[in-house]
Amino acid sequence: MAATRPRVNATVADRPPRVLERLEALRAWTDASMRPVHFVPTMGNLHRGHLALVEQAAHDGARVLVSIFVNPTQFGPGEDYTHYPRSLADDLAALAATPCEAVWLPDETAMYPSGQDLRFRVAAPAALGSVLCGAHRPGHFDGVCEVVLRLLWQVRPARLVMGEKDYQQLLILRRMLIDFSIPVEIEAAATVREPDGLALSSRNRYLDAAQRQVAPGLHAELVRVAEAVCAADPGTFPALERSALERLAMKGFEPDYVSIRSAEDLGPGNAVNDRVFGAARLGRSRLIDNVAVTRQICR
């Protein structure tokens, strides 16, 4: 993972980013300079994790562009598309204090001009997209691939900056760029956490006070499993996963999965380059997280 670099063009943060609402305006902005564009796609409701991506994107003389679009195709039936938090005024105010130079605000017509029924679709590879969160949210990663592919064609960035909290998404998008020969580099950014370990997420706002006290338990459990992996044979991994699920349930979570996987391709963990993935519901919130099995964990 690339280290965080000092921001360039610090004066950019002294003024609000330019708001682009039409594709023609976006193209005019991207064509107005020879400087590369580094792109941070979001669904809005920005928090410190998103802003850290913006800061990381501001290097190598690049202009930073953020998109805000709540993408309907990545929400399944019964999920929270309608109620997903939208806070555009607050988002723009937060971005004004960062190196972000412009914000792309497409509407659904700009993203899906043929409508939902006639649009061309993109499917994530089953080996990456139907496991972990994909098994519990069928079609989710298809929708993610579709919207990111469309955004990349619109923005034409040199670099895409994404967070490791959504590690499965990161791997899928990296594979999409390779398979479609899209000349965009993808840069990973470390997960930003609260002091108690909870990964920042727009959905954390759904947690009530009691649930917020419990929520860091997901990360703590994944760290516990990662530490156990250091000295374990891969044959014992299923038992470690089952024990973690039981402990999460005892803490009040409704766990979807805890799974030890290869960090390279999400295949079975092999005790060489693994990550521990977890997802669990707590009230209205579905929390996801992952922990790398590193030398620091295993020391």
C-alpha cells in the first residue's frame, strides 16, 4: 500500500471545489489542464475515511476529483437505497477543506441514459463476486462494477483511489481494470478507524448509543482470528471461523460471516498471504471489516 504523501497544491483547500452537474461541464474541466486526474468515487455522506482518500489522492501534481452518486444498481431488494443518508451540503463543506478541486454530481440519467431496463450490464467474476459479501448481497458487485466502469469512461482519470475497508470491492475493480485493459492505476488506502477500532462507515450513523459500544467488537474479533492464524495450520481455519461467529453472536451481533481468505484472490486461506474478513449486523447497520495477517499481527 502506498504511504500517505504530503499534499501538493495546498492552496486548493482554501476554496470550495467546483461543482460539475453536466457531462459537458465534466469534460470541459478534465480537458482544461494537462495535469493528471486522481479520482475518488463516493456515494456521499462523507466521513474522515473519505477525506483521507482525497488527501492521499493529492500527489504527483494531480487534480483531485470526487464523485457523489448513490448508485441504485448496487442495492438489493429490501436494502437501504431510499433511506441511504444523503448530505450534499455537508459533503461540499467538508471537501472545501481538502485538496479536492472538483465534484462530479451526476444524476441517474447521466449514469444510465438508456434507463434501467435497457442499460448494458457488467458482471463481476463469480470467484470474486459471489463469495463473502457477494453471497449475502447477490448482484451487489455487478452494480459496483457497472457504475465504476461508467464513471471511469466519464472522468478518464489516471488513478482511482479506493479504501481497503471494502477490500473485496478493491480486488474486483482491480481485476476489471486488467480484464478491460483500462489504463487507470488503482491505489489502495488504509482503513480509517475510530480510536476503539471501529472502521468508519456512512452506515455507522444508524447505530444507537448501546450498539455503538458493541460495534468495535467486530474488529476485535477479526484481530483475534488473525493472531490465531499466525500459528495455525490451514486445516484448523474453519474451527477458528466458527468460534469467531459464536463469540460475535454472544456479543449481540447477527454475523453473516467470518472467513480467512487469500489476500490475492479470495481463495481459501493458505497461511501465506491471508486476510480475515467479517460482516455482521447490529440493529439497522451492517458492518464489514477485514484484517491483514501481517508480521506486526504475528509478532
